[in-house]
Amino acid sequence: MRVIIIEDEIPAATRLTRMLQGIDGEIEIVRKLDSVEASVKYLEVSERPDLIFMDIQLADGLSFSIFEQVQLNTPVIFTTAFDHYMLKAFKVNSLDYLLKPIDEKELSQAVLKYKELYTSAGGLGFAEKIGRLMQEMNPAKYKERLLIKRGQQLHSIKTADIAFCYADGKLCFATDFSGSSYLLDHTLHQLESCLEPRRFFRVNRQLLVNIDCIKKVHTWLGGRLKVELAPVTAVDTVVSRERVNGFKEWLGN
């Protein structure tokens, strides 16, 4: 089980690590993060963990703001010294809510709850099954058109006509299959959640591609992959290391 701890108090993070490893030797703490900013940057580019332990009050704000900046479906166990955030916690991905100082028995029960709900002997976990079922029941949640800017005017473009979207500094652009590019009123993070995931995949921090614009995939340094697109782009097309496995699965589907 791959776990991330988001906690700005080093002693608390160390104690939680020790307790988790004592509960289950198969728990791997893959990262400890101490702020909203660091968490967002990490989750933008890294493979999602199985479970996140998240303190609510961090040095640079409340951890709830992470959900506003990153599409996050990973179950979360919140840890906090205050109980008045409980209702808000369960409006996001909360699996459990543990008050500090964390009781080892309660922590063990929370881990057991995760195993019962989110793991199975084979195939998809509970959460993934529900997620896919919801997608099948509500396919219209993904955008079919996006607003684009042409000078001082707004127009729309069909998402099926978009070859790829890319970030250039703080600006985001869409390029159609003819090679024309348009300024969007979205970020790549927002596009990830509103474009059909079977068609679009974010290969790195700068680039989100339509499967139909991929012409070739080349092996690259460090176990990474490089995609060849049509139309071509000056943006980096190397699939980041953390996204390679997900990219292969997406491409195979």
C-alpha cells in the first residue's frame, strides 16, 4: 500500500509513519509533504498513491484547497486537532477523520476500513469500480466544446477537433488538427477533469494530448517515452516518468 503523508509538523509526521509501519509492514510511505503548495506540485506530476493522510491546517493554508487545484480521487484520512472541519472533510474524499493525538487503535481501524472498501483480491478496487460506473451512467459530464479566444472575440471549438492542449507559462492553448492554436480560458488541471479521459491524456506538466494525434511512441532515456504528434508541437512531448505506466494503460485501452 503506497501512502503519502501531508503534515507540516515533523514530530507528528514521524509518529504517524512509525505507527503505520507498526500496523502493517506492507505500508510504504512514498512521500511526506508539508504544505499546500508542495502537495499540489507533487500531485500534479506524480503517480497517485493508494491512500493519503492529510492534516487540515498547514503552514500555507487549509489542505482543502488542494482539491481545488488538483483532480484527486485518492481516498483521504484527515488528521487534525480540531473537530469543526469534519463536515467539510466528508464533502471531499474523506475516508475517515482522526483527531490528534492519533490513537493507534483508531488508526488501525481506519486502515482496515480502507482495505475493506478500496481493495479486492483481483480486478478493480471498490472506488475505481464506483468511479467507472458513474462515468458510464453520466458520460455527458465531459465537455464537448471549449471556449476559445480570437482577438477580442469568443468562439467555441469541439473537443473532438482538439489535437492537444499545452501550457505556455500561465497561458493555456488548444491546437486543432489543422495546426491552428487558440487561447483557452482554462488551465491544464481544469482540462484534465472536463475532457473525456478515454480520449485525452496529460503526458507531462505542459501537454495534454488527444489519442488521435499520436502517430508514434518512442522509448526514451530513463525508462520514459516520447510521443510523436501530428500536428507537431514545440512543447516537450516526453512522457514524465511518473506517468509512463498510466500512459501505456491508456494507450492500450
